[in-house]
Amino acid sequence: MKSLNEICRQYLKGRKLRLQAKELSNASLARKFECSERTIAKVASGTQTGLPDDDCRIIRACIAERNRLKAITVELSMPKLARENGLSHHSIVKHLEFLGEREVAV
């Protein structure tokens, strides 16, 4: 079993990765590429859009990275870490508070 400090470090890493994945959301990509979320969804599905091919490649790469990050964050989520290590959600939250982390997952 991992130490409570290690579990908290993993959770905090997952939280950081969740924020990075959010920066690659369809809405965020739409703002960055000055198009609609629908256009981003079309690029993701391989449908033709009016965007340049280079932009479409970058968007698809961003979506792939977002999906990769999301897969990792599932493994570093509070419920998964608690279950894997035989701990309660509450015990992890309390240790995070002890470590000075006030923003914790519900």
C-alpha cells in the first residue's frame, strides 16, 4: 500500500492534469482557433470544415492529448485512489487539508 502522502501527491497530479485537459476542451479549442464548437466537433469526427489542414491536424492532436490526459486522470481520481488503497475519501481529504491543500474534490 502507498503512503498517504504518495496518494495525495497522485491525487494532486491528477487534479493538475484535469485542468490541462480542460484547457483542451472543445470550447477552449474553438476560442483558440476562432471557430465554433461545432466546427471542432466536425474536425474531431473527420468531417470537412473550412479550416486549413494544418489547423485540423493541430486540433486533432489536441483532442488526442485531451483524451490521453482524461484517461490518466481516471486512475488518479479520489474514488479510484481511495478504493485501490483501502481508504475513505474523507481520510484523503483530511490529509490534503493537513498538507495545506484547501481545494479538494467532492
